[in-house]
Amino acid sequence: MKKLFTLLAIGLLVFTFENLSAQSQRLVLAEEFTQASCGPCASQNPAFNTLLQANTDKIVSIKYQTSWPGADPMNADNPTEVQNRVDLYAVDGVPTGIIDGTYIPICSGAYEGSPSCLTQSGIDASYAIPAAFDIAVDASVANGILNVTTDVNCTQDVSGNFKLYVVLIEKVIDWGTAPGSNGEVIFYNVMKKFLPGVTGIDIPGTWTNGESNSYSNLLNTNEVNIYDMSQLAVV
């Protein structure tokens, strides 16, 4: 049995709080829509990735490889779930960055959602917002079957509209030569599959401090195009 590296992101829960006095440390979620044949992606991603990698204790990312503006074999691996996220956020261009469900704020000389607008102070500000849940993920692969258990523990009385999203990613995909036309060769935290599906897992709308629930999901990894099994992780 192979244990997987797990990344926990409180931002994966969609929060509409009645009580904001939470007690858990947030791990910020960055979602980026990008593409292997997108010129602006190639120009913005290096600095964006460097900033993310310098803050792995504060932020975790999921990258969605879109079907436009050109060729991208990683989109072809799971175009339907990528398009679902595109539609959810009404993304109409790449690259576009989302922090905890909200477009990266506009900055001088750029546009709302531009990855170049993410700053250290922006990460720190999001990280400082407390959360109402602790989330623990245990993931392993045995005989080609991915087994994920997600334990959700509430640390503050809270009610709202909640969904739990469990996402399989590939941490590093190194093509050796660019798979698209923009020259990028290495891609990070690429979304492979939502478990059990892209619509997420329904969880209770009302929680009390100390309440906990466990959610289990299985996936046959042969059903997903994985380039390097050693690079799998669960967010």
C-alpha cells in the first residue's frame, strides 16, 4: 500500500457563516485556470508558482488546464470537470486565479483574476482569516485503488451552505519538451479527478463545536490518465 502526500485546504468548503468566530487555522486555496498554449500563462506562471512554493505552509493550489486557446493534452485527460469549474467561476480567459473562491483582486496594469496580482500580503491576509473546521485527509493506493478518507471536525458552532470537495492532483508533470505552443514544460498541481465527482459531497448545513463526520471515496486509478504515480496528492 502506497501512502499519498495530502494537502488540506479549508478553502475547499464553501462557507456562508452565521457565526464567524471560528477556531481553526485556515490553509488558503488557490485555483488557477491556465493552458499549455497560452502565452500570458507562460509569462505569469513562473512568478506565481514561485510565490506559491514559498508559502506551502499557508497556501495550496489546484491548476485547471483549459481547452483553449490551443492544444493542451492535460485538458484532454479530464475536459468535463475542467469545464465545470470554468462555468462555476465564469472564467472567460487564461490565466485566471481564484483565492478561496474569489477572483484575485485587480492590481495596477493587470486585470481582476490575474495571477500576477497575487502578493505575499494577499496570501497572509487570507491565511489570517480563521476557519470553522479542521480537515484531515488519509489517502493511499493499493492494487491500483485510491482510498481516501476525509475527516471533518467542527471547531465552532456554525451553519450555512457547505460542500466538501476532494480533489486528486498530480504535483509535478514534466514533459521534457513543451506539450503546447507557449514553451512551458513543467506543470504543477494539475487537477486529475474530483472524488466522487465535480459537484462535490453534500455535508450538513448546521454543525456544533466538536461535531465530526468522516467521508470515504474510492477511485480506480486505471480510469485516470496519470503520468507519474509518485506525484499524486489529494487536496
